[in-house]
Amino acid sequence: MDDRHFSLVLHDIAPETWPDYRGFVEAIDRLGERLGRRIPITWLVVPNFHGRGECRDSDTLRRVLDTRLELGDELTLHGYFHRDDAPAPRSLRDFYMRRIYTWEGEFYTLDRARAGALLDEGMAQFDACGWPHGGFVAPAWLMSQGTREALQERPFTYTSDPQRLYRLPAFSTLEAPSIVWSARSAWRRGMSRVVSAIQYRRFQHAQLLRLALHPVDMRHRPSYDYWLHLVEQLLHNGRQPVTKRDWLAHEAPDLATGNLANRANKDRPAA
């Protein structure tokens, strides 16, 4: 069996975004049934998306996520509001990161105290719903030093950026590249198709490949079809579907930086 894996990761899960994902999740489940195997999903849940309603107040979303947990899916805390409420950027770099790259880098500028407070509020909402909160992913994968320090003080098992997973609290590194689209406009979707093809070739030997989907991807046929066909292609090529949690727990016990040398020595043939 191929020891390469992929994780199907749905970003920005909230009461208002679940309708975007519903048809796609049903299609993934049908694909799994057709192939005789279940395709697990990692759901990145935003407790109060843009301040427009808490997940714990949505009976519909709670029923969906409770069911998915029972099936073996993973829920991960994904920010709290998923919006950047910090004062306006004061440097060109910050302007690019916070106004061009994204407007939603909620944890990009936060100090340790504010980041910790939002993490605590997020964990409290997960606890109120009876959901585990093993992982944390910052919106747009942007984290300040204060956020990193706050994460090290709390019971999260991992976090991530676009190319890596980090075991907490030590921030030991695991290579796990992502493919992601920018689907807000037709030209972005066209460029994303080209870039994702390059990324797929570049990352074809990665032990874990992450597919980072967003609600806007579900609203356009080219991006929707791309993700569905990519999942089918990865399965056809022998990659095994897995949640990030389960990959870290069962497939990558010795892959963190610092253990790579030991793994290389273990894998080297005896003289």
C-alpha cells in the first residue's frame, strides 16, 4: 500500500458557509461509497465568523459536525472571528500582507495576551459544543510571535502554515505542502488552475499533501470540479485519505525535525 497520504481540509466552516459546502461533501461521500472506502475530512471551524453568529447557536451546523465527528472526521479551531480588526497597517510589508494577500489575517499582529484570549474563547466554544480542539490553524496561516507564544501555553497538538505542520508545544516541523486556489474572480481561477498544476507536480512525492478548500471555491464550477477530480485522481494514484490529526498520530510519529537523522539511520541498509 502507498505510504503517501492526502488530507481534504475545508476552511472557514461556519453557519453561513455550510450551505456552500453541502453539495461538495455529499459528492465526496458518494465518491467514497463508489470506491468502497470512506474519505475523511478535516473541518476548520470558525467560532464566530466575521462576528455574524456563533457556531454553538446553530443547531444545523452542530448536527452536521457532531455526525461528522462520529464518522471519524476532525474538527480544528480556525481563528475566532476570521477577520483582521487591528489598526491600519503602517509598513509596506504589512500593507501587502493585510490588504493584498488577505484582509482576514486575524492572528497576524496580535500580542500574546490578545491571541491567548481569542484562543481561550475558541476553546470554550468548542467545549460548549462537546467538540475536541486538538489543532489550531490561523486564518490565512498568518501568526504573530505573540500567537506562537500563546499556542505553546495551551493544549493544542499542532498548528500549520502553507507548507508545514508544526507539532506543539515545541513547533517541531513536518513537511506537508498545501494546494490552494484563489477563486474570487475569473482571472484568479484561471491562474489558480495553472499554479495548482505546477504545485501538484512539485509535491507529488510529499508524504502528506493537503488540499485547502474555501467556501468561495464551491461557488464556481471550475474550482468545484477541480477539487472533486483531484480527490479522485489522488485516490486512483494510490494516496491514502487521512485527517491531519490521524496522520500526525499514526503515520508521522518520527518525522518531526530532530528525528529525521534517526529515521535516516534507521532506513539506511546495514553495511
